[in-house]
Amino acid sequence: MEFEPKLIGFLCKWCSSAGADLAGVSRKSYPPNLVPITVNCSGRIDVSQIVKAFKDGADGVLVSGCHPGDCHYTSGNYKTWRRVALLKHVLDDFGLDPDRVRLEWISATEGEKFAQTVEDFTAEIKELGPGPFRDVKK
Amino acid sequence: MSKNKKKIGAYWASSCGGCDVALLGLHERILELLDFAEIAFWPAATDFKYDDLKGYGNNELDVTFFNGGIRTTENAEIAELLREKSKLLVAYGSCAHQGGIPGLANMSGKNELFDTVYKEIPTTNNPDGIIPQESIKKDGLTLNLPGLQERVRSLDRVVDVDYTVPGCPPPPELTEDFLELLINGELPEKGSVIAGSKTVCEECSREWNKESIDAFHRPQEVDIDPDKCLLDQGIICMGPVTRSGCDSSCPEVNMPCKGCFGPPSKVEDQGMEMLNSLASVLQVGEEGQALEQEKELLSNLPDPIGTFYTFSLSNSIFGGKVSEGGEND
Amino acid sequence: MAFKPRIGVFICHCGENIAGTVDVSNLAEEIIGYDNVSFSTDYEYMCSDPGQNKIKEAIEEENLTGVVVAACSPSMHEDTFRRVVEEADLNRYQCEIANIREQCSWVHGEGNDRPTEKALKIIKGTVEKVKRNVSMEPVEREHSDKCLVIGGGIAGIQAALDVAEAGNEVILVEKSPTIGGHMAQLSETFPTLDCSQCILTPKMVEVNQHPNIELMAYSEVRGISGYVGNYRARIERKPTYVDADACNLCGDCEEVCPVEVTDEFNQGLDTRKAINIPFSQAIPSSYTLDTEACLGLNPLRCSECAEACDADAINFDQTSEYVEEEFGAIIAATGYDLYPKEKMGEYGYGEYDDVIDGLQFERLLSATGPTGGEVRRPSDGKVPENVVFIQCSGSRDPENHNSYCSKICCMYTAKHAKLYRETVPDGNAYVFYIDIRAGGKDYEEFIQNVREEDRVLYLKGKVSKLKKADGKMKVWGLDEISGERVEIDADLVVLAQSIIPSEGAEETSEHLNLNLGANGFFKEAHPKLRPVESLTGGVFYAGTGQGPKDIPDSVSQGSGAAAKAIDLLAKPTLSHDPQVVEIDEDLCSGCGLCVGQCPYDALDINSKGVAEVNELLCEGCGTCASGCPTNALSLRNLTDEQLTEMIHAHIGD
Amino acid sequence: MDLTNSDRELTANVEELSGENIFSCYQCGKCSAGCPFTEEMDILPNQVIKKVQMGDGSVLDSDTPWTCASCLSCEVDCPKGNDVPAIMEAIREISLRKNLDRVDINKLETKGLPEIALVSNLRKKTG
Amino acid sequence: MRDITYYPGCSLKDTAKGFEASAVKVSEEMNVNLKELDRWNCCGTVYSLTDDNLMKQLGPIRNLIRARDEGSDKLYTLCSMCDNTLKRANLLVREEEDKRDKINSFMDQESDYEGSLEVRHYLEFLQDDLGWGEVRDRVEEPLEDLNVASYYGCMLTRPKDIGLDDPHNPTILGELVENLGGTPVDFPYESECCGSYNTVDNKEMVLNKTQTITAGARKSGADVLITSCPLCHFNLDSRQSDLLEVAPNHKPLPVLYFTQLMAVAFGYPKVNKFDEHAIDPKEVLKLENKVGSER
């Protein structure tokens, strides 16, 4: 059976989740691998949660927020930006491919971009294969 | 020996031995201790053999101070034995608590370690590439050596632990506190860490001025302002994610906290939490145009895992190096 | 855990919108076996009346403690369903929406199980969340009914009058000795050519007489603490050394005063005495002794004014008074200044007397100005025959000056040229422009009239330089349309200098932690949808401090800010979304890392050495909660545990 | 060009001859945009007007007024209702009244040309 | 028979004889008599635009006075140029009192004129006074399968206050074509100037325009092009033969006066004097074999 990645998507409520809704309204089809979790702000995401998701068996994690300058809370997305940057640096050292974490800015008007992002990300993770903790029962 | 006296054990697994010295750091108070306790097992200080230990009944030892992580099969075996023989098993010191510095070896596999230690180190002369074996038969005799396990584990990942006295090594005051609680029958609930409940920052007298961090420096590179928070000065101090109880002894003498007391109760992964908090207050250049400069900044952070996980790698969420598609526990 | 959640899951078909792709009845069956789910059902349209009733009935009959509605996006019906659960006596926050339409059924093809599998995961995650939700009520707090208006230009005047008229007390703080701002300096106003002072002074008088307005002129805000509804401001009332009630404006003091200094009101085109009144209709109508110009008060070097004053109004012993007041709302109307012409190297660095700025020309045109309304050039008083107006001076020049358009210069330059041509019919007026931006009502018509009837020669292009030669001022420019480089011997050059925020903008932003944009103007909460609000609750913007604008726009924004303030002050208590951050004091070590992360200044380390959140300021983004190194901070109803369990449910098997 | 000493009389003359307010042109360029003969012109019709506004005498040397066929495209297009062909005619007239005829009937090849062409040409291009 | 007072202008007696002949013939068919104005002089060809010289308006106005004196209240023209000049002069008299007074005081031989006359183009006559039905009823040889481009030029529709149709989107010629059974084709140069009198001293410029206009009409599918202006006709027809000398690949397009097309449809092609055309339209109009059948 073909490997189907398990992906978690953290979407900020104001931009990216609204963008995902727009993808829905415009019926932009994309693979169902990514399961979304809507949070108030991408700044709500702690890198430990991303690491835990991998430990739980996720193959990839998408974090998506408002474009720089557009954060509903002024600067939450900048915090996310730096957290993810540092996380990727350390993930590399840990031996986990940093490409398994993707940070995207998707606005409420970018339904197409949301769909495209999920499609690309799913394909990319398919290429990378299962994550290090996949199928290991806790 | 009085029948009322408590039987105390101590053991040194995979560690430097400093913890045993720390027990001795009780100094004259150790004599007071002997008024109501007797040493029933302490290979480093007194002449006990494993058979002596095996000879004890279950739970015969009142309390055992176990220092060091579980690196070898022997460590694991003794840990299980001590668990059986002890009413209370105390993870004593950073290595038993979190794997400690030996736990950093989890960034390499067992074979990699052997190769490094026995073959690649320049001062090693081993032309035949001989690597220690767990079992050798020679002249009809079998010689067994403890086997090296794939990873270092903290004590609580191997056996049930009753209490933890943290630190590298634990300050004598904490050991005293524990003994006092033990003697007075006032021990807290099982699983407690005998130290503060908050973090080093609570005890630290330095002042964080609520600004952000724009550069990393190593302590030797800068003139440290003794009143200002070390993080404020760009020195990575693990204080915010490290359990209190040491009286902020390192930061008080211009050394950043390295995190030996482990994380506070609600923190699962000390290193990740620090990385996250640090990133949250990073301010490089203009808001939003930071990534390139962050890379430059990270070049001043040559060994992030060594920095953020000095003591806690073994106990972290990943526990060590992960291998894509490989077997990780 | 003694409390055992009982969650009901309600799955909406949304006609075929969901049911066409997702096996809804299967979902209802599958989810019933899941932890804590004690009821599940599916229905054609959950948002319909019968659908809503199903939820209410189930809450009552099954004693549900939480509800998950698996349906469309929460942006559609979250509020609907939360009202439904409220009607069944469940707290509104015990209802969550699992979005299985926009983010599932609509985007995944039918004919396989995967959309159903994904929907199940989304629902499970939502169950994990809702079973850990706490019940919340909006945060309520008392507030002050007073409004502070900072700045007494036309925007501040309008705002103060509107707020006062609604019945709220207002303190209007103005830095200079009189209110009126720049509008008081203008000659006539475009496009109607009303006399500026004629339309302004009645409003100034109204401010002075309004029972709800306390005017503090010659005063400055020195500090503000607090938060929306409960600001506390410290205001310095500087000494004028003249008792305003006693002063009868006879002017004797001014006459005898031996010191003459540059007159700011006339933009330096004239002088004034050390004791002076800016202009005759100034409000408050009283003299002010300028101590910087005065020969000296301590020790007293000259007391001619006091001796000349029959009313005994002069009191050299006055000192600054400090007033502290509580305010519910604050309106920042700090106004503008002109970009200094001294920065314009190409136009002579402000060293040529006959190169003046727009406000100076206003004073030359004004009947109350230094020339009594006759256009005479500063250097020799000659009536200029050739006047060159240069638009965009310091504006739209990102390389050397300001990148932005100052918005009003096209109009006031046209007005200047017109008024000049009317006073000097034989004179020639030349206007250099890059574009003409006349976007206001009747503005374009005004410009066309100036070109057509006043025969002002508009030249498209910037002036490259001006230099004195043979006692004349030569202006070199371009007319892009004819393609001709042109030279003009100008008798007077008027620079339409860029508008910049006054110093007050930065001072006020420091007091209130307001954001300033790249150009130093106040930054709005949202540039389009919340243009008069700041990101700091209860602080509103009026006038040019927020960006270049003309009088009608300033007045509109003054009224807009006033309406926002009135709206806030009219509420009996202030209520706030309860989804805020809370702090576990047992975990917080007071490291302070959270404080700087909050964009709303809602966090501080209190006297107990632990973080404290001001729930009225917290907007609930949760950035601090994830940035807290000890996890002492958590965002209500989106805790670490909730996230972890949601992830767990989503990864599933 | 020297604007201070520009040919203000030119501006006045053109206004008088054309009956148009030269300053009412706000240089939108629509006249030039619709002119079918700009390719044959040295400067654009709107530039002609601009130069008249500026009192730029060089406009009298331009071909443009002579190339203009009074086709009135600009006249129906002008958003300000300016009679651009009249302005062109005014400029032609200024030259013609100085006896500067544009065409010389004696040198024209008139053979085969219809009357209508000849008469109108001479009416526009000779004084 | 209905009499209408008709001003021919010079071209119709010279280079555009076919225009007049066809107009006379088709009018006759519709029971209309083109009663030529008794004494007429040149209309002035181009309308004078100078504000200060009223001399140039005397020519056209004198024609108007004569028509009035003959007892007409309407004066009809065929030539667009005459139509334009007469209409504008008439408007000047009507609307500008000062100038009217000056003109009247100058022409002391004639009685004062105040613009009472109405100048109308023959197309307006067809459309409004007669009605298209009257035209349609006389069609004997419907112009089936003939694609006709209508060329309005400048003078019919500009300036706005005298134009007989929308200057940006005129339709009157197209309607005529439809009523003759032909197919009007849209083409982008319907109102683009042909170069007019510049044909005298700047032939090059006119050739360029001629090519643009005729090739443009061809490209839009036209078989023939119709006009009502003798100067346009000269530039588009005669100059097309000049054009062929410099641009041999140019595909010639016959250019007709609109009344000539009417005559063809009415079954009287011969009155058209097509022999005087530079580009022979007979083949396109399928007239070559029909010569004998001409009524």
C-alpha cells in the first residue's frame, strides 16, 4: 500500500484557517492527509508541540499564519517565525529532516495557496517517506 | 548496630562519581546521620560486594541513593536489584535524574561510540581495531564484561523511582533536606523532586529588563554585568527552564545556568522549551526580516544540543539522535 | 478526576454538502465509542430549528457537559450553536465546532473513505478540546467616564466638543498658549475659500465655554499609566505668569516689554514680545510670558510688564502645577509640523529669505498676518511679480526626504496661487507638480478653476535647483509635457513642504505605548477597518497625527474618534472576551520573558514576583503562553494539554 | 526656455484668434491620443497647447498645426470642451497673417486634384 | 412628386457627378425631386475657425440667405463637406448675436438672416423625413451577400452640435445598407480622417491613411466602402490607385457614394458613372454581366 503521510496543520484562526475555508468555498481539491488544528494565533504554537507531534507519529507538521505585518495580534507570527527557524536548526542536528516542518504565510484570501501548500507538502513528505516515529506504538 | 537505625544504600552507575563525593560533602553532618542510620551498601565508600546486596531481603534497605544513568547492562541489572531491595529509591544527581552529561552520547549510536573511542581518537593506538567484547572465552574460561546499551537512560526510565535529589552534583543542603524529611517522616508525595518548585530565575538576583535578545555571546567573550540578567546580555542561561533549589549558585558567580536540576514540573523537554522561549524574545534587525540574520546569530551558537540539553538529552522527547526510517524508541 | 465529561456530538449533513462526501451516519456510530462521548447523532441541517432543538433536547436528556457540532466553518455558525447551548443552560464555551465542510468534505473527492477518516479525526480532536474547556463569563470592569483629548487643533477641538456634547467630561490639553492649531494660521480654506479663523474661532470659544470641557492650554501630558477605562494621566500646567481671569487684554504689558523675538504664530515672518498673545482671538484669551525670551524672572531683571498692568494680572511667582486625573478614554490629536525647509538643499537649505514654506505664505495672505494680507516678499517687502510654487517639496522623495504623499499640498498650492493671482492680478504664478491629487469633494473643480480662470501655469515636473544669480533667484525646472527645460526668475518661491507628525505623536506614543508607523504617524488598529482606533484599548486618533489630512478629514476623524470614545464611556462596565491568558502562580518564577512578548502590554511582574495578566488588555493570542519557559501561562480553552490531546487524536491510527 | 521673458503675446493672440481659454487645458492628452496624424507631427497636439500656455514661441515653427487636417477628432473628445482645431488654426493664422503662406499655388502640382481639395487646402494654408 | 431644395456644391458638378446623378435617380424613384438651389456659390469648403475673421463665413451664409429667399425652410445637401460648412455657419448666425449683427450689417445687399433655415443632409432626409421603409420598398436588386463598410469620415458627425449621428458610434449608413439588403460590417476606421485637403501638399500622409482605412475595411470583411464626401472619395478611391503604385500588394477596395449603392439596389447601376472611379466596383457588385438588364 502506498505510504500516506500523516500531517498536522496548525492554522491561525484569522488568516490561514480562513484561507483554508476559502479553499473549501472555492472547492479547491487537495489531499486529505493534513488534519487541521485551528489556533488563535500561530504564536500560540510552542515548538515542543511540534516535536511531540513527531513523537506521536506525525510525518510532517505545517504551521501557517498571517503574512508578516498582517498578524491580527501584531507580532505573533514573528515569534513563530523565529521559533520555527531555531527548531529547524536543532531538528537537523537531531537527524530529523527540517523539511518535515513547514512554515507558510497564508492569508484569508489565499484559498488557492492553502490548497497548493497542502498538496505540495503531502507530495514532499511522501517523497521523504515515513517520519522517524511512525508506526511505533507509544 | 541498633535495630532502629535506618539502612542506607548508595550506588554509582554511569556517572563521574561526583555525586558520591557530594554525599561526603555532608561533612561532619554525616556523623550525625550515622546516629540514626547505618550504611548498608555503598561500594565507593565501604567494602560491599554484589552478593552482600543480593543477600538482603526485599525492601530491607530503607533508602538508596542511586547516582548515574543507565548506560550498561550492569547498571540496569543493579538498578533493578536495588529497586527490589530498597523501600525508597532515590535518583541522586543529574545523571540518574535525566541521563546527565553521559546522556549526550545519545547523539551517537553504540557502534559509533566504539569506533570513536577505540579507533578514531588520535591518541589511541589500536592498529588491529580491537573493540571490547561482552564475552570472551579463553583457556576454557569465560570472561564477561557489562554490555554497552544503545542509549543512556535515566533511572526512572528503567525502574520505579521514589524521589529525586537533583543537581550536578546535588548540593549538600538538598541531601540534608531529604534526610531530614525522611527522618521526620515528612516526605512529600512519591515522585517528588527534592528541590524548589519553580525555576532558577526565582532565586536569581539579576534583573531582566524586559528587552529582547539581539545577539548570543559566550561568557568568556564579554564583560558580564553582574546585576543584569545573563540572557539580557546574550549569554544563554538555562535558568528559566531549570528547577530552583540551588540558590542560583552559577548565575550568582557570573556563570550561566547549565540546567543541571532539570526542568520544572510542567516542562517535559527542557531543551525544546528553552529554545522556544529564547526564540520568542529574539530580536534581530527589523521585525520580520530576520531569517538571514538569525542564521548568522546561530553561528554564535555552535552546539545547540550541547547547550540546550547539557543534562537532559536522555530524558528529552526525542531522547537523542533520531534516524529517519530507523528504529527509535 | 471526579468530573466526568459527557460530550454530545452532532453531525450535520448540510444537505449533500457534507453527506455527499463524508459517511455521516458512520461517523455518528464511530464516535459514540470514543472517550467521554455519551451521545451522537446526525441530521440534515443542524443549523435549522429542528436541528437546534435536537441539540437542546440532547443536552437536557443526556445531561451533556459539552457539545461538538461537526458542520461548517466556525466562522459561519459558531455563534449560532453557542447560543443554542446557552438556551439549554450550558455555558457557551462548552460548545465547539468541528469544521468538516470547508476543511474536509468540500475539498476531498467522494468515493473513498479518506474524507470520512479525516472528518472522524477532526471530530475526535474537537471532543478532546471541548471536554477540557472551562466555562467562562465575560470579564467586566468599572471605568472612568472622563475623556482626555491631547492636542487642541481642529481635530482635537471637534473631538472634545463631540464628547462633551454627549455628556462626558473632557480635559483638553494643548501644549501652546492657545488652541486652534495650524488652522488658526491659515488665511482661507480650500475649496470654498472660507476665512479660516472665521469658521474656527466660534468653535474655540465653544470649547472655552462648554461646561463639560476643562481646557488646559500651555499644558503637557507628562505620563500616563493604566489601561482602557482606567487611565491615569499626569498633566503639567506650565506657568503663564498671567492670571487669565484678571487679564483684560489691554495690551499695555506687550507695549512696554523690551524684548522682541521671532513670532512662531507668524512662522518667523515677524517678531513678538516676550509677553504676548499669539493672536487676538486666542483661547484662552490671555497673555503669556515666555520665560525663554524674558530677560529673567529669577532673579527678576525687568518687571516693566507688571508695572504697566493696571489689572495686576501679572504674577512672577507662578510655578508649574501638576494635575492627576483618571480617564476612561484618550483621544490623541497631536497634529503635524512642516518638514523643515532647512533640509531642502536643492531649494537653498532655507537660507534664502524669499524661499518660504506653505504656512509662511498663509501668513502673508492672511489679513491678520505680518503684511496685513498683502503679498510682500520677506527680503525687501516688494510685491513679487513672479511666484514659483513647488509641490511635493520633501514629499514623494524616498531617497532624500519622505516617501509619502502629504495629501493636502496640491490643494493648498492651488489655493495659494489663486489667492496670489487675485491680490496681484499682474503677477505670474507657476506651479511645479508631479501629479495633481485632488480627491476631495469639489477639489478637482477647484484646481481646474485655478488653472482656467486664474491662469496659473502648471508645469509638470520637479524643480532641480534654485540659486541666486545677478540678484535674482533663478529656478530651474522641467515641463514634462512640452519636454522643455524651463528657467524662471522668481521673486518669491513657495515650497509646499511635506507634512510630518508633530513631536506630540512620539511623546504620546511613549506615554501610551502606541505604535508609530515607519513615517512616525500613529499606526491604526487596522488601516482600513479600524482607522481611528489604536491597538491600545480606549485610545483613539484624530487628525494629522495619524497621517496627512485636510480640515474636513481632520474634523471627520475627530468626530469619529469622539464617537468611539463616547461609545466606550457609555458602557456601564467594560466587558472583555474571557479567552485570555491565566497564570499559575505556583509555576511562575517571574523570569519576565513573557512581558516583552505581549503586544498589548497586558503582562507585568507583580510585587509577588510573579507574572500578572490584565485581563482587559489581553487579546488572547496565546503567544506568551507558548513562550513561557515554565508553562506557567496558559491560554484559557487552548491549553498545552488540549493541544497535545488534539494532536494525539489527529495522528490516531 | 526662459519662462520669465516668455512670449505672453503669443498666448494672448492664440486665445483671441481661437476664442478658447488656453489655460482651461489640463493636459490630459486625449486630443493627442485620438489624433490620426501624430506620426506625421513633430510635437503632439497637447504639447502645442502646453507651449502656448507657456508662451513658447517655438510652437510657431512646429509642423503640427499644418499637419492637422481639422478632422475634429480631438474636438469631440476633449473633456474640457476645448476647440483644439481652432487653436491649431489660430497658430496657422498667426503665420499666415505675417504672409508666411504654407503652400505656393504656383508651385503646386494641381493636375487631377478636385476643386474641393484645392480650395480647402488653400483656405487653410494661405493667407 | 415632392420637391426639396438641394444645394449641390462644386464637387457634384465636377468629380462627383455619379454622386449627383445617382441621388437624382433614386430620389425620383421615391417620388422626390431634388430642386437645385437657383443661385448658389461655393460653400467655402472648410469651415473657418478663426474667431476674428468673419469674411470667411460670408460664402456659406449667402447660400443660406438665397435658399430662404427662395421660400425654402430646409436646405438639403449631399456632400458632407458642404453640409458641415453650411450647418456650422448657420449655427454661428443663430447662436452668436454679435457676429450675426456684424455679418448682417456687412451684407447690405441681402436682407438680414438669423439662422431660420434648417440645413439637412440627404441621409437625414432618408431616415427622418422619408423613412427607411420608403427606401426598402424601392429595392429591386437586394444587395445579398454584399459586405459594406460605412465610412463616415469627419464631416458627417463632427462637431457634436451639428453632427447627424453619434460621433463615436454612428449607425445611419449601416441602417441604409441593411435596408438595401446588404450587410454592414464594423470596422475601426469608420470615422478616421482620410487626410482631407492635405492631399494637395502632403500626398504621402494621405496615402498612408488611405491604406490604413481601405485595408482595415478589407480586413473586417468589406467588399465595398461607402461615403458621402467627395474629398474622402478622392482620397480613398483615386489615391488608392496611387497607392497601388507604391504598394503593389495592396488589395484594392471599391469606394462608392452611398447613393450609388442605392442606385444599384434600386436596379439602376448605370447612372452611377462607375467609369469615373479609379477602383472599378462592377465586379464586386456583380454588374458586369448585368449591363444589358439595366432598367
